[in-house]
Amino acid sequence: MAGTPEIAISLRGIVNRFGAQVVHDGLDLDIRKGEVIGIVGGSGSGKSVLMRTVIGLNRQAAGTVTVLGQRMDLLNDAERSRIEARWGVLFQNGALFSSLTVAENVQAPMREHTDLPKELMDELAALKIRLAGLPAEAGAKYPSQLSGGMKKRAGIARALALDPEILFLDEPTAGLDPIGAAEFDDLIINLQRSLGLTVVMITHDLDSLVAICDRIGVLIDRRIRVGTLAEHLKDEHPWIREYFHGKRARAAGIET
């Protein structure tokens, strides 16, 4: 149908359980190409579990995951590798390899998925480091020599290594001061606009939700409610009201 947005990621009937604990039960979600979607929820609602399910680090008990038109459970290893090369992931705290320099960390996905010559990988790593807002000399440093904010930017540079179409961010502003968090929000939205990325962001940060998200998915009652900020402000669910109408929401400039 004309005007219908293309779907980058589609989840249908997702069930995630750990022993007797059911985290998601029949969860459905469509993520549109080119949007920034924030995923929020209370403790134990399975925000990171959901992201890990999409990227294949967690195997769902039931349901299907479709990414860029491909149902992930039907792919062979080579087909799956090709899809994985089309997304990038920033894990919480960067998750950099401590024994590698920043440049070597950025080159790690290139080594896994391509056979590019070293000289070209060096050039591309330097480009991604600049794109992430790091100085050129950061490429030669090890993670232990970086501040928390610089580690996150190095993680972004690595996530961008293969020119992905989708960027997954797990608590990208956690641990940053308000100025650093706002600068990181600016980086993400500038990258999204300039590169045409679809961005899926797990976050607690209301400022980020207000600043850069097109839609927000709220994990509640083992499923997900997706809408704009304005739509969530009208939702009468107790947890959603507390989250979007509480003191932290007012501090983030949300008018309720």
C-alpha cells in the first residue's frame, strides 16, 4: 500500500523464558526502516533480552525474528553471516577487546566478514574513528586508556565498521554525565540522519527518548506497547503513567 513504511525488523509471537520465569509472552513488534526507536521498561522486563534475541545471542522459546526481509531461523550459517554484517551493535560499556587498540577493535568486524587488505582496513578504521567523534590519535590507544565516554564512542566506531543499515544500542548514555549524554545523543542522531540508519536503542534515559526517538516501545506485562511520546502520555497503565508523568519526566522537559 502506498505510504506504508518499510519494515526493518519484525517480531511475531516472541516467547522468552528462563526456567519458570516468562519474560516475553507473545510479543509482536515492527521496527520501521530509518526510524529511531527507544525501548524502555521496568527492571526484569527484558529490554536487553529482547535486543539479544533479535541479534541471535538469545534463542527465543517461540516466535519468529525477521530482519531485513529474512527470517533468521531459516538461514544457513553463510546467509546469517551476511545479515549480521548489515547491523552494528554497541553493547553496554562498549564491550571492547581490552588487548586490542581502538583501531584494531574497529577492524575486528572487517576481519570477520571481509578479506580487505590491511592498508584499506587501516584507512576505514581511521574514518570510523573520526565519524564517532574521536581524535585520530585515539586509534592507537587501548581501552584502558580511554574515558567512559570515549569507550562508548570507540564502540560506536566498531559498530559502524561494516557500514550497517541497523544500529543496536544497549544503554548508550548509561554512566555519562548530562553534558556527555547530550553530546552522545547528538552523535547518534547525526549519524542516523547522515547514514540513513535504523536505530534500536535500549535506554532508561528520558532525555534521550525526548531528544532523538521517533517512537518508543514500552515493555509491559510481557509484551510491548509502541507509540509516540504523545501517545504514551495518554496511556493509563500505572507503570507507563509513573514513568512518563513522574519527577524524572518533568526534569526531562516532558509536559504532562
